[in-house]
Amino acid sequence: MDFDENGYRYITVDGKDYQYRTNIKTILFLGIDTSNESKNQGQSDVIELILFDRDQQKIKILSLSRDTICNIHLFDSEVNDLGWDNQYLGLAYSYGKDKKYGCILTKNAISKLLKDIPLVNYTSFDISTLKDMQGVVGNMKIVLDDDYVDIDPSWEKGQELTITQDNVETFLRVRNTTQDFSNRTRMQRQKLYIETYINQLKMNLNNDYKSTLNKMYEFYNQLTTNVTLKEIDNYTDMILNYSIDEEDYYSLPGENQKGKFHDEFIVDQDKLTELVLKLFYEEEK
């Protein structure tokens, strides 16, 4: 991938020229593995990049594993800059001096990973907000796409499970750490949850727009985000009117491997370039 003097805006890949599609809005969603009461900065357990494609009127989602090995920006406890180094993506947040800077460091790491694509908006939430997040849409039914009996004996493939404020944390967070690559199946559950959540939110907005929007505003007040209330209205309008299909869910291409201390996800750089082109660029005519 070769850049001209305009950086990411115009690139050349395999002799073909591509232009960045400016009509895409993105929000980085981070689920942090700590609570408001904790003094620990925490790490990113859930990393989802939401793309609002205003040309195609589609919502697309790129899931990134917390185990992804990539360049992240490091700082010591006194906020001295230690430079960039290959580490777990989920750790990027922990090097921030506070929640805001944790989001910014993660956003910057993902931007660098995705061939310097510009990312602006971010939102993070922690364990203590999961019940309120579920409360925005209420109870929702999920048909399990696989066996998750290692988490709950009743969670067999094909079973219908009702996600409530009481079990949402278990569904999204719990994994069997005795198994290799257990984050992979957890991400599979998270994908199923996101798909169901967005569809439920769309339905609620259609049925009672004002009440649902008020619940979104209340939840908004618990988030760490640079998204404004006006932007919330714009994003809500896109959620209501844009489509999202199975083909609109993506994950980073690559393979899991056993690391020295923890599982690692190694990105296939050639396939990543193809994915970045597909999501963010169009070939120049």
C-alpha cells in the first residue's frame, strides 16, 4: 500500500489507485473490564468499530480481538512517553492516564493498525453500566448460534435465550479461561448480541421513538465519549433508517496462536489491506 502526499486519502495498491470514501462515519465502542468503583484503569475486553456508510445507507461492524498483536503507544505511571511497541491491543486503554486518554490511545492504535484510517468518535463503557445498556432496549430473545455449555449447561445451540439485565454481563463477559483461544467464542457471542441489540433498538425506535431516545440519553450520561448529543440524534436517525445484514459484520483477518504468556491474534496483513480497501476506499475511475 503506497501513499501519496495526501496520506491515506489517495493510495495505490498493486498498481491500482484508490480514493478514501469521506462519506463514512465511525464510532469506536470499547467495553472495559472494570467498574466505576475500581481504581484500576482496566483493559478493553470488547472492541467494536461501527461504520455508518452514508452512501450505501448501511451499518457495518468490524470486530477486533483484544488479543490482537499490534503497535500501541506506551506511557509509564508518570505519563512519560515510552514510544510505540508491539503489544496486545486490549492493553492500549490501560496506558491512558484516565478513561478519556485510554479511549484515545486505543483509537490511535486501531487507526495505525488499519493503515492510518482516520478515526474520530469513541465511546467506552464498563461493567457497571451493562445493566443500564440492556435497559435501553429491555429484555430481548437470542437464538444461540453455537453450544456455549461451558458457560451455562442450558446454553445449547438452537436454544432461545432471553437476555435480561441480570444475565447480560454473563453473556458478554464470561469465558472459560482454561480453554485455548476462549476469547474467540466470547467474540462470537458478542457478535450475536450486537446484531440482536441493534435490531431491537431499531424496533423500539419505530414503536416509541421519544421514550427510546430518552433512555439513550440517560445511558449516554454514563459513557466516556466525545460524541455530542447532537451527534447522538444523527446516529439514531441512521440506526433507524440504515440496514444491517449478516454480510455487514467483519472481523480482522488472521489466526490465533499460543503466546508465551497469553493467547495472541496475528493479523494477516495482505488480507487486512483487502478489507480496508473494501470498507473505506473506492477505486479511482
